[in-house]
Amino acid sequence: MTVVGPFGLSVRDQALEADVQTGLAAVEAGLLDATKSDVPFITEAAQHLVLAGGKRFRPLLVMLTAQFGDPYAPGIVPAAVVVELTHLATLYHDDVMDEADVRRGVPSANTRWGNSIAVLTGDFLFARASHTLADLGPEAVRIQSEAFERLVTGQILETAGPADGRDPVDHYLDVLGGKTGSLVAVACRFGAMMAGADESVVGILTQYGERLGVAFQLADDVLDIASDSHESGKTPGTDLREGIPTLPVLRLRAAAAEHGRPEDVELVALVDGDLTDDARHAEVLRRLRAHPALEQARRDTVRYAEEARAMLAPLPDGYAKSALAELCDAVVHRAG
């Protein structure tokens, strides 16, 4: 049994392990090639987050879902590169919008070079992803463009906030479906599609990816509050300090609005206050970690992960299916 990919995924079959490792190595080489420019400074900026590492969660899903067809089909690695380039581009833009200082344990691009360079570098990565995508055919272009529309729509909806009368939690889950679920779903869809899997299998894996993507982000929300050492390279409570809405905070607000308990109302007021003060920030973290809202957010994470696992039921048993199911367990474990 060998550990590969994010979360320490264990692969119990040597052939599958070899396919995944070879595929991920080819994706890494493809990412470096796709981020090269004739202008050295652009190469440096574009490779900033590539070289910082990361889980390569989406390329891993491309490799695993390709096992339901021909895992050696020529479009698989380029498709994984496209999905990861798109993801990386969104990180450059997200860090500008969130005014983040750190990404993957290194200074964010906006901190290092300023907002304009960070935004333009994200645009450069989108352009390179589109260039690679064009070789994969019009259907792949259509799928990616629809996912990108959903991703941007999710970002806009998050920025605009819920409409009057809309449940903020429902709104947030819709946002995550667009911002995170859409691209994870495309990773699974591309892997199966490029491998020539049956259309029904492609559909099942796409739905699996959508739910797993939301669970993955919800686990990050829980970790932002609960973890002493955040996997993403951020310190605990980073989203909290920056005022980014996450599910535990939304669940807290809902509880305060519904029940009006003084301690909940007081905690909401603390969350809405100045969290640049370290003592106040630590106090909010301590109280949120003990609040039922955090456990409710964990249950939401488990629900989406279990929905993802349930989607796999019609697929033939095998090591690839087991690995995809294990990813559901890994997501839940992160939030545990």
C-alpha cells in the first residue's frame, strides 16, 4: 500500500499507483511548461504558486476517474493541466479580493508584486489554460466554459451576498457549488470523458465531483476554526480575521437570530468587531471551537461527503472506485 496525492490517499494496487504517480508527474511537468513565458518576470510570477506546491487534488481526480476508461488516452494529462491552471488562476484573483498575505505557506502574489501584477498573472494562466484546452476539442471547451461561468457566478454571488429573504446558509452552499464544486466536477468529468468511459459513468463521476468539491471546501471552513495548523499554509482563523464568511460563522449567526441567546448574540458581535486585535481574535476562536455551530458545520461536511460516496454505488467495484470513496473519508477526516 502506497500513499499518494492529497490527504495521504492510500493506493492498494501497483498498476493504479503507477498510473497515478506517472500521471501526476506528467501534470507537474505540463504545469511548468504552460507557465513559461519569453518574459522572465512573467514566468517567475506565473510559476510562483506552481512551485509552492499544493495538493493537486483536481489532477489526482482526473487520474483516478480516467481509470474507468483508457487511463493512457492522450487527452488525460492535458485536461488535468487545464483544470489545475484554472484553479491556480482563481487563487491569484481570490488573494487580491481577500487581501490575503500568504498562500500555500509563501507570500501571496499580491503581497509580493502588488494587486495589478497578481490579477494579470491570473489572466495569463487563464489564457494558457485556454490554449491547452483548444487542443482537446469543442466539447471540452464548452464544458470548461460552462464551469468557468459557474465559478465566476459563485464568486459574484459571494461578493454580493444573499438576496433579501434568502437563507444565508443556502446561499453560501450555492456559492460553493459554483466556486469549488464546478471545477472539481469538471476534473472528474474530463478524466472519465478523455478516457472514453461510458456516458453514464461520466455523468456519475461528474455528480460525485460536484459534491466532493463542496465537502472539500466545507472541511476547509471547519479547519479555519478548529485546526491548530492549517493545511493550506494559513494560520487558524485567517478567514475569520479577514471577514470571509464560512459555514461555522453562518451557522452561529443563524442560531443567534433564531434563538436570541445572549451568549450567541455577544459572540456574533465579537465576530463583527475588529479581529485584527490578537486577543480578541483568540477569544473568538476559542468560543467558536466550543460552539455547536462548529459541530453543525462538521455534520454538513459529512453529509456532502456521504452524498459523493453514494454517487459511486452504480460503478463497478475496483481499486479506482475504492480510492474515490477513500477521498470522501479523507475529507471528513480533515474536518474531524
